Amino acid sequence: MIHFEDKTLELFVLGAPDSDIDRRGIEAHLEVCASCRKRKEEIASYYAEVRSELRDAESNAEPVEMLPARRHESTLQAYFERFESMERGARRPVSIRMWDSVRMHPYRYAGVGLLAGIVLLAVLVVLPSRISNTGNLSYYKIDKVNGFIKLYNNQNVEEWGISAPIESVADPGGIDRYIKIADLRGDGRTEVVYLGPAYYQGSMLPWGIKIFGPSGALQHELPFQRTQSFRWRDYSGNYEPRGLDLFPSGKNKALDIFCTMTSFRSPSVLARISNSGEVIGEYWHFGNL
């Protein structure tokens, strides 16, 4: 036998009109179903108690704090207003009925609200942090066989790579002195500073400073090809970098690039370069640095 839900029996007890429930069908069912009849009597008894408590509270001019059924005053008031409107046969606006439902079931809606808050927190905090981490470079690996520097994010996913001559990536002195991964601009996105030669878009880029963006696009290149004069002698050619490091620029969290370069044995230069590829200062030394 199919039994009626408490909500249907509650509407029946409160006198809901035939347009909302099948009153005749419920009455016929109650005549043959002892279980639903007992539940209907319990609901009717509860509402009789509610009505009595509310009227006593109004007559005594004292606030109703909590009934044995642990219904708060605002909850009881919501029930009272609902069955009063049903007794009058009036249909209340949807917005008011929704607010009544919240007052009648505060703990249920509080639980739903808490769950929604947790989901919202995950969307606003956890998910963006994961998205922002994805794509930010964290470390690299050297493929000495194919001449490739593979860049990985902190999710251990390969993002892109730098194609370079095999002899440069297989440098016995270590390629670590030629490459740095860091947030140069202090904007939360990492760039790659690389000093060695590289193949880029079909062209060969010589030794010099190259700044690649997070997606692998070449942002700045400074080959340091120039001529210097000392004691009536000219020194020219491409100055090969020998070392690289990064230091705070003093502006927010931005970093400046410091590197040493030399043209064979002499001269050598220590250069300070901004994260936008501009030379801030140079120290030339006729000898090795």
C-alpha cells in the first residue's frame, strides 16, 4: 500500500484547498490505512499544540523561546501564518512562501547554505590557485641527445622547450649557469632567462640574453655584439656569457638580470639588465672576470 508523505498530510491538516491536494482521496485512504491515520493525528496534535502555545505567548506578552519540539519562535510563527492563510483560502506570493519555508526549516537551509559556501570557497580559492599554478614553469630537464631543454610546470607537466645546439646543452661546465626560471616581473608568472644559442622560429639565435615568456614566446633578446676600444686597440665580436644570476630590482618583487660575458680572453663585462631587456649598467674589464 502506498502511503502519503508527511508534507501531504500536513497540508491536509492545515486545510489546504482541493487545488493543492486531493482531499477526497486522502480521506478515503485514511479510512483504510491505520499508519497514515496515526501520522495524521500526530501532525494535527502538533499543530494544535503550536496554536495553543502561540496564543498563550500572546496573552502573556512573553516571547516564546523554545517548545519541547525544539521549534524556535520564528519557526512557529511561520507555521501559524501558513495555516491561517490556508484556512482563509488565500494564496500567498511565492516570495513569502519561500521565506516561510526557510523559517520553518532553518537547519535544513543552514546546511544547504553551508554546503554552498564550501563549494563557493573551492571555486574562488582552490580552483583559481590550481589554474594559476598550471602554466607556471618550475624546473627543466636536459635532453642532451636531441639538443632540447624541456620546461615543466609545478604539476610536472611539460609546457614547452628550447631547441639548442647539442654541443651547448652538453657543455661539461653545466648548463645551469646559462638558464634561470623565475618571476622576473613579480606578477606571479614565471619567465625563462637563457644565455646559450637557440633555434627559434626557423632562425638561429646566437649567444646572449634571451627572455622567454611563460608560453615560450621570445620577449627580449640582447646578443651583446659590439666593438670596444682600449689602448688604441678595438675588440669586437659576439661576447659569450659565462654566468647568470638574478637579484631584486628594488621595485615590488621584480628581479634584475646580472651576467658576465667575455670575448675569448679579453675584454669581459659584468652587465645589469632589467626584466624588460634594457641594459641598466655595465662594468668592463680588460682581462677575465
